[in-house]
Amino acid sequence: MAEHVTDANFEELVLKSDKPVMVDFGATWCGPCKALAPVVEQMAEKYAGRAVIAKADVEECPEASAQFRIRNVPTVLFFKNGEAVDKSVGNVPPDILTEKLEKLF
């Protein structure tokens, strides 16, 4: 299951992680976000123990959303060693997210 990220735990779960991290920034009212949700959950299962797969509701993460300039949802950010190194905007095919995450190993 994907980790639930908020401003309160963003630093600990994302920025301080010793594993690659994928964060799906979305919103409950966003149709494309809902369509992407099963893909994110599948990736959380597939990469359990190897990477952190997380979901962040932009309304629960206003600070992180502003810090990383999230303007559209869904936006998926990829982190390595606490740095945002790649991103994907919109509801993209699962293989694109997998490819971007695999580059971080």
C-alpha cells in the first residue's frame, strides 16, 4: 500500500529516505488522479522494500506542493537522496512511471 504523505511527515518519508521515492501529488476531486491511483498502488506492491511509493493530497500538503511547484494534478515526482530528480504530469501509462523509477536504482 502506498504511504500517505502530509506536510508533517514529508521530510521524514521522502527527503530523508535512503531508497528511491515516487510521490503522486493528487486531489480527491481529480478524475485523472483517481484513474492513476490503482497504478500507484500496484507499484507500491511491486517495489515494497526497494522504494517508497507515496501519495500526497495537495490539500494536505500545501507546503510541499508549493516547494515543488505542483501546479497540475496528478503530478508524480521522483526523488533520490532527498532531491527531486524527475517528474511526470498527468495520467500517464504505467510503463512511463516504472521507467522513471527504475532509473533511480
